[in-house]
Amino acid sequence: MRLFSNAVVRSFDPAAPDTTSAVAPDSILVNGETIVAVGTRAELLDIAATESSTTAALASAGGIGATTVIPGLEIEEIDCAGQVVLPGLVDAHMHSVHYADSLTDLDLSNVRSLAEAVEAIRERASQMPFGEWVVGSGWDLNKWDDPRYPDRQLLDQAVPDHPVAMWSVDLHTLWTNAHGLEIAGIDDLTADPFGGEFVRDDEGWLTGLVREDATDLVARYIPEPTREEQVERLDRTQKLFLSQGLTGIHDFDSIASTLGWYDLREADRQHIRVTKYLRGPEVPWAIETGWHTGDGDDWLHRGGLKLFSDGALGSHTSHMSSPFPDPNAHESERDGERDDSAEEIAASGDLGVSAEASEQEYYTYPGTLPEEALSTEAVDANYGIAQMSEDDLFDNARLATEAGISVAIHAIGDQANHHVLNVFERLRETTKDAEERFERPLRHRVEHAQFIQPDDVARFAELEVIASMQPRHCISDLHLLHLIDESAQLAAYAWPDLLSAGAHVAFGSDGPVEPANPFAAIYAAMTRANISGDATTSFQPRRRLSAVEAVRQHTLGPAYAAGLEDRRGYLAPGMDADFIVVDTDPCAADGLTELSTLDHAGLLGYESEEALFAHAEAIRDTTVALTVVGGQVKYQA
């Protein structure tokens, strides 16, 4: 047995709430992978003595993680140095292979202009063998000093001897060059696939931007790491996650991640728990091989099927009920800025790009137009992209559910969320029948649920649909929220609204779209302000969430979504021994007079805005001392 002692234990146990009290248990007793008891050190030693029929005094241990063995009791004690123990945090929406690749590929998240992005790509290409793909991600034109869409002309001139594939920060748009398009067999006459687009200029020529489902037609030609290389990348990534306090993830990547995690498991190198979700092309294989949601083991748990309803806000492809702003609305006031940017790009480095070649229109929102809007809206009005029709979503969801596979549907725009809820409403009887037949819950989910029509908030609870959400999206999207029609009065990043309605919520990161660090996500849920701590940027403060509730959505929320709420999500006897030791207490702070989960004044029980932000920033900067998974220390600072 192991005794983790000298701690402030915040168990988050619904049956024995301790998170609102200054008095908390100080120790956890673990046997194998399971918690035996939570309480005071003296109580737990008595329990251990009852099992071993021997008592003995314990010599003091020195420093965090220091251990000693209690003579006779055969207990290893680990001193937590007075720090705080929390249930292990779980990321309910993660792309592990993409995250692993992002740690190796070119990172464009910090570039601040198109010229800077092109130069970074050229520099990376200069270090690579002739003809190899240059792959990267993270570019976000909305944060550039010259917010114009990139095109292939700049890449063709700067990197003529390499195919290029640069993913946008939201992974919904791919920027490539002529070499990349040629390898993929795509030319100016290639038709757009349903649910995707090859962006063209006014004359019909390909710009090199590829959106949504069309990206698959290019991405399949990008060489993948070998299976051995993928395993090493995943191993490096799981170590990062453990250091940030994650004991589990819900993984939404493709078969490559399934094989990678399987290989780590077989090699006894998997140290983080994974709930694995399927992608559409894997469904026939899954049905044929008998994949059922809820199967697997304690380390590789089987989740459901992910489908896509729409795109992303940053790529202007989220499916909305109101169109994105007219791209020409502010054309005149931007003319001077655009000219300056064109000259800057032309003059930068030695790209050899003329100002004329660099001249582009701002914010050319491509998308699709619902037929019913043709009579009232301009032909070029953009409502985003519906990647699948409601009927197609239903047909795919029904096929999976009948096979014992739950469904998670990506929906960001309010119209996409409305369609997805319609799908789940139509699916109710099929789901009930499948749950009875397979004798397990099939809990359907909406991934992201960023913008919701007011009448649809209650439907999440009524239909028992889980809202799988990512708090960091709220604060990363602050510069994009002007794109949303305020008159629609949408519920935006509405975690408290959904919880108040009785819906289940599960928090994650959508990594690598956002960093995986869950403490930064808790900060985002608490403040709804930019990551630097600027309170003036807070978006709809009435929708802030307390730290305690944000932790709960990172613990019990993902456990419930995976059907594992009787095993994980809080610390109590019989639960899996997954927990972390940290230096910051989310349940107590100066200026916190009471814990208010939902507070429409936005102060969440703090005496002032300053007190709230001081606590939120301390949580954001939390240091993890120990991460314990299955009773074993998997990370130690």
C-alpha cells in the first residue's frame, strides 16, 4: 500500500463535499490502482493496521515526494509537503497525434504577419532535404498585423522546391503551394468536394487555401511518421500532459493514434489513460471488429464516433444562422492599411514578390448559402459551411448507435448546434434500444457547442446530450467575436447556462488548437478574459464559472462522458487512484468569501474583481509537483 500524506486533500466527492470548507482531509491510502480511504493520516494508519494487524511509528520523510516504508505495515509513505491534492484532471477533447506532431513541425502561432510566416517557412525548408514536405501549423491571420489571407504565390516564390502544408490554428484550413497541389493532383478545374472548398480568386485560379473536407485530398499525400516514430512522439507528448496535471485524455485523432497508444500499451509505456474516439472512415472496420463504446481496459477505453456538422469560427466556416459580416463593409477605411502591408511584404527579405502580386482582398469569407436565404440575402452572403446535412448526420449517427457506438458531433455555429440537437432528438428511440441491447449507456456529445440559440440551451438537458467544451476557445476568440451577429443574442461559450439548465458539461482543450494545460483553461472559465490577465477584455462576465466548477468539469465531467463516473472524477474509497499534487488551491483564496458556482454579477463570491483575478492568475500559473495514475507516481517535478 501507499500513503500520500501531509496534504490538503480536495476530494470533490459528491457524497462528502469538502471543497467549500477550510477543513480538509490530509491523506490518501492506496492499494494497487485503487483508493482505500481518504482522511487524516492517523485514520488511514488505523485502517492499514486493521488490514495488516501491525502498528508502527513512521519516521519523518523529507521533501515533496520523499518516501519511507512503515515497518510491519509494508506501507510506502509519500510526503506531499503540505500541498494540495486534486482528482486527476482529464482533457475531454484532444488530438494526440496532431499535438505530438505540433511539437516537431514548424510552429507559426507566434508570427505576426504574412511576411514573417513566409520567412519562417523558407527558413525551415532551407534546413530540409530537397523535395521534402514542409509541414507546420498555428497560423492565424486574424492576429496578423496585415490580416489578409495567405496565398500560394508567396510560397511558390519563396519555397519552389518543396511541397508546403501549413495548417491554420483551428486545423480547418490548409495553406499549400503549387508543388503541394500538383502532388495531390488538384488543379483549377478540380471540383470542390461536399463539405469542403478549394479557395479561388476572382478569376477562378486556386489560391492555395484549402478548407474543411477538401483538406483531406491534400493531407493524404503528406508522409506520416513511421509507427515507431509515432510511438516516440506520443510518449514525449504524454510526459508533457502528465507534467501539466492530466491523468487522462479523450483522443479524437485517427487510426494512427489508435495504433500508437496500442503500441505504447503493449510496451508497458503508456502512463496516461486514453478514451479513444473513432473517425468516420473507421466505422466499417469498427463495426466489423465489434468495437463498442465502453469496451477496452483501464488504460485504453473505447469511446464513440466523431462526426462533423460545420467548420470553425477562425476560418469563417462555422455554420451560423446569421451571415458573417460583409467583407467589403469597411473596404474604404482599410485601403491605406492594405497598401502599406502590400509594400511591406514586397520589400521584406528577398522574396521577389511584387506589390501587385501581393495585393489581395481582406476577409473573403467563402462559404455556402442556404437556399431559403437566396431571396433576401446577397448572393455572396456567408453562413459558414455545413459539412453534412442534417439527414446525412442522422443516417451516420443511427448506423453507429445501432452498432453500440455513441456519437460525438462537432458543432461550433449556432445553426450547426441546432441541426445536431435535431439529430439527437430523432435518435432517441434508437439510442434507448441500443442501450438496452448492449447493456451500457451510449452518451452522445456535441463537441465545442460554442454558439447556441437561446431555445436550444435547455434541449441539451432535455435530450441528455453532453456539451464537450473548451474554455480556452472563449479567450482565444476574443478578437473574432465581432464576426457574430449580436442581434441573434446567442448563448456564447455558455457553460453556466448549460449547467443551470441541468445539462452535463465536459471540459477539454482541443489541443493542439489550444495548449493542453488545464489550469489555463480553468483561468479562462473563471475570467473569460485574455490569458495575460487584463480584466477589461472579459467577455460577458455574467457567464464566468467558479474555479471549483471548472475543476469539476475537468474531472467528473469527462468521467461521466466516458461512462466512468463510478470509477473516476473524484477521490473516494473504491475509485481509481488518479490524482495530482499542486501548489495552488482552487477552493480557497484571499478575498473569496463564498463559493458561487453561478454568479450573474460575475464576481463568483470574491470581494472584488481584483481578488477574483488574483486567484485566477495563481491557478493559471499552477505548478504540478506529482501526478499519480493508477496509484503510481507517473510524474514528479
